[in-house]
Amino acid sequence: MRALVIGAGISGVTSAYFLSQNNIDVTLVESRRYPAMATSYANGGQLSASNAEAWNSWYNVKTGLNSFFSSSHSSVIVNPTPSVRKLLWFFKFIQNIKNSETITFNICKMAVKSIKLYDEIAKRESLEFNKLDKGIIHLYMNEKHTENAEHINKIYNKAGLKRFQITHEELYKLEPALKNKKLNSIFYTPSDKSGDIHKFCRDLTEKMIKKGKLKLLNYNVDNLKELSEQYDLIIICAGVYSRFLAKTIGDYLNIYPVKGYSITINNPGYNTPTVSLLDDFKKIVTSRLGNDRLRVAGFAEFNGYNLDIIQSRIRPLIKWCTEMFPNINTNDIKPWAGLRPMTPNMLPIVKKSKNNSKVWYNTGHGHLGWTLSAYTAKEIVDKIIKSY
């Protein structure tokens, strides 16, 4: 069987990996020169089952509407310019608010399994990607968010995730950089991890190529019809551009590009976090990537296919760092923006094409692409093997 995987981000690389594990001849095609140069380049770095809570809520809808008047200070930012696609996406998003608990449960179950798969892949292939097994600490700033965290925790526990509340004293032992910070509550997930998604994709791709299990080609695919004549199997893992490829064979994928921002602080100094953090109020995450890099990421911006790095989004990330860690060295900062392929029900699209029996989709992972891709890649390859 000759298989083509389109897109060399995290979902594409892991899909190619599980195909190669089944002795399938795999070609991975990427429009950029190297793997993981788009959304899989500089995300928040978290492998976080504890961040599985669905975004579908009236609180987030209200936050998005409020951003019309103060967008630079909002965690959810919506460009008020209307479009049919955006309105239809939001309509489906609101429809799924009633399903948010079920969605959260399903995402959490997938995430728990996916993180274990990453451990297996990393061990089997001896991958180096600044993997850190220190868990993730969630910070809650007010009583309302604490009450929600307690409720979500019950769903997480049912899904098989152990996340529990800790004291300030336990927090200071886990993360000395937060010593003397007073919060409303703190939750901790020991099984969560962090790591450099870009390094993971590059290292795994290179090892597959060296073993003769993968061919990597660099060109832009804009139509699936001709390719389906050349290959026995095609898996679309093209992130926010998957919907354009799907359209060429008459399939519809309800994916919207939701922009996220990050900064990488080089040489941040000693009084900075090593344990991965999530500030639930500001929706900001951090990950330590080796000794000399701190990744800080946040925001959800609905502004179409726009990759501009807007300074009014970057400055709040820097401000958060200096307020939380007054002695941090912010002399060397690299800003970045990427587009998350988001579905209105927050669930990834893992399925076969309705119109072409050779085409499959593994896309739409939203803000949890790094976390969920190992699971969905194995799931789709298992489905393909069974179908043939």
C-alpha cells in the first residue's frame, strides 16, 4: 500500500509514524521546507489532559462579545466583521454548549491515552524534545473559577485523570518561583507533561527517514483529485487548510482558524518556573523547554486566516510574566502566532471521506493538537488497517 500524508505538523508526523509501524510505504508532503513550521512550531508546549475542558460556554461567548470594546485585554478576541463561515461556526459552537460536559469527558479520555502513547513513542525512538515530567499546575484567582474547577475535576476523575487540589505550601515546594503568591485555589496534575512540539516532529521525521520508513517531499498540494489516482491512501493533516483540500473532492469540514500567540523567553533566569503552569483566569500557559527557554502562550483570536503578530497581544504575555515573576529576564523574547484548526464542538475530525474512499481526515484538533495527535493518529491508522 502506498500512502500519502499531507501536512508535516504534529498530526501528520504521528499519522505517518503509525502507518510506518504497519509496514506501509509512506510519503509525507509539506508545503514548507521543514516539518512543524506552522501551528506545530511554537505552541504552549503542554501535553495537558488537564486542559480538556470544552470552550463551549456562555462565559466564553460573553468574553468574545466584550472583546468588541476592549480586545487587547480579553482572552477571547473576535473580529466583529461578519462572515457567513464565522456566523455558522459560532451558531454550531453555541448549539454545543449543552454538550460541554460530554465533550470535556471525551476529550479528557483521549488525552490521557494520547500522553501515554507519546511516552511509548519517545522511549521506543529515543526522541529528544525537552520532555519534562513534572506535571501541570492550574492557578485559580477567584471563587467562581475555583467552583468551576471543582466541578470539572469530577468529570476528569470519571475520565481517568487524577487532578487534585493542593495547598499553598505544597505549591511552593513544587514550584519555588511562585513562593509567596496568594491564589484562590491551586490544582495539580502529576501525569501531565510538557515538551517542544517542533523538536518532537523534526526528530521523529528524521529518524523515520533514516530508517527508510518515510519519504519527505516539499510542495504545496491544492487539489486531491489527481493525487488520489497516484496513491492507495491519503490522510489529510493540513490543519486550518484541511477544509480547502476537502472542498476539492466535495467534502465539508467545519474548521475555523483560531489564532494563538506565544513568546519564547530566552535565558529567563533562575527565579522562573520549571513546572508547567496554567492561569485559568488569564488563559495563559507556560512550559520550560530546557534550561534556557520559557514558553508562554495564550489568547484565542477569531480573525480569519491572519498571522500578523500584533503587539497589543504580545505585551500582556510579557506583563503577566513580569507580574508573576518580578526577577525574570525579558531581555531576549521571540514572539510568534499560529492558527489552531478549531471545530465548533472542540472534537478532532478523525474519519473517512464521504466522496472518495481513498481519503481520510485527521485534523481539527484546536488548542489541543500537541496533546491529542498521538491518539487520533493511532485511531485513524487502526481504522484504515481494519477497512483494508
